Amino acid sequence: MSDAASLLTVLVTSPRLPAGLMSRDAWTALEAADRVLAADLEDPLPAAITASGIAVTAMPFDSAAGAARTLVEAAVEGSVLWVGSPDADPGLTDALAEELTRLDEPPQIEVLVGSWDLPGARLMDAVAVMDALRSPGGCPWDAEQTHESLAKYLLEEAHETVEAIENADTEHLAEELGDVLLQVLFHARISADEDPGFDIDDVAAALVEKLIRRHPHVFGDGDASTPDEVEQSWERIKAAEKADRDEDDLLAGIPVSLSSLLIAEKVLTRADRRGIQLTYDDRADLGGRLLALVAEARAAGTSADAALRRVLRQIARPATD
């Protein structure tokens, strides 16, 4: 046993990173500890530590209180490092606090973060949950869904997200964005079982490639420095990508299921970017007048579609006395 003061170190790591990918401080603490304990030596992290040449002793436990008592008693005799389990050892932290307050001279205790999540790491959890739902033993409803059966839900969730934005409901917006993300994960998981198919990594890879390709002013030698220049560059890149598309067809590629007001807005935007002069101001028919109103809203920096929805909410839900 070393001469180090009694110390209990609880090592916590991110289960989303490869086992053993830890900070220098974590490895130093492991090497300095008199005893290294873990609940299950077959868990990835204890296995990686053992493979590095550091002895790890198994300490399975049935209750957090029992584990806390054993760890504190061991730490009184010297330095002990507890390797946190993948499930984060539910209840162990509270049990340790209770056990330490019971002693007149408790050992020192520290929580050492050996690795931590990078931004976006929880997306891996979402992918894993979706995979479990679609795999044997998962959810029977999820297992029978198809791209076609889910299409209506994607549309519904997108509309609910827009509504949350327009209501400035941040909490609701986070929830609705999660529902949209679910649809993306769902479709990707369905396709992973198809031949030919794709998976969520293919979806992400295609997105990354597109973003880099369409932002040469950020990732390349482009020189767009204003929002207008960025939009013009984006339009040129899209035109090159869709070389077989008729450039005179301002409706090409716009989904027919989109709101007519939004279609009109996109057509006006495309025409403006391509330098195409549209004539509709002198039209007396209803369609022409509607298009002029869309143009008026666009010139004012707003969306005619959103403006109409806002008025509908106001008149359909009159304020109560």
C-alpha cells in the first residue's frame, strides 16, 4: 500500500466515446491508486484499463448503499478509485454522501471526469433508441412502419414546429424539433433494412457534403460577404448541381404540396436571384392580386403565409373579457 492519504476517487466518463479515451489526469489517477475497483470487469472501460496493464478488481453490488459502504471502508485504508459503470451507478452518489457524513474522519472524495461528451453526442443515443425500436424485440408498431405510412407525420411535425416558432414558445419548439428529428431517424432506420438503402450516417454525410459545397465562402475560396451575395452564390451552385433542370421553369423542384403562398414566395425569390422580370402588377384577376400581396410582404421582409396564419389565429381566437 502507498503512503498516500486515504482518498476515494469516482471516475466518470462518457459512454459515447471509445473506452479508454480519457484525459491524462484520469490515467495518472488510475496509476496512482492503491486499488482500482469496478462493478463488472467485462464493461468496456474496466476492460480497457485492464488491457493497459492496470489491475482492476471486480466489486459487484446489489445496492448503492452497500457499494458506498464498501468503497468508503476501503478508502479509509488507502487510495481507491472507482470506475463508474455505463449506467452511471444510479443512487451511488447520494449513498456515498450519506455514508461519508456518518464518519468522524471520512476519507477525501473526488469526482474525476475522465472524458466528456462533445456537442451533438446525445444524437448517438437517439440513433441507438431508434435502432432498438425497429429491431427484433422492439416496438411492433414501429417495426411495421414504412416511408409511406410515416409521410403524414413528417408533414404534421413540421407544421407543429412552425407553429411553435410563430408562438415564440421556446420549450415547445425544442420538443417539436425533437419530433422532426425522430422522423429523420425513423426514415433512415427503415432504409437501413432496404436494398439498396441508406442509414443515418449516409444522411449526415450527404448533408455535410452539401453544406460545405454550398458555402465556398466559408470552406473554400468564395468571397460572398453579405446575405445577398450568399443567396446568389447558393443559387449558382444549385443551378450547377441541377444542370438538367430548366432554368426558365421557376417552379422546378418546388413541392406541389407546399402552401400556395410559400410557392409564390419561392418563385418571386428565384426570379429576383436570376434577374428575371415578372409582370403581374397590372393583372386585375384574383391570382395576380394575391401574387402582388406576396411580393409586398416579401419586400417588407415578412412572409405572406405567416402573416395570414397570424391574422387567422387572432380572429379565430378572440380575446376573452
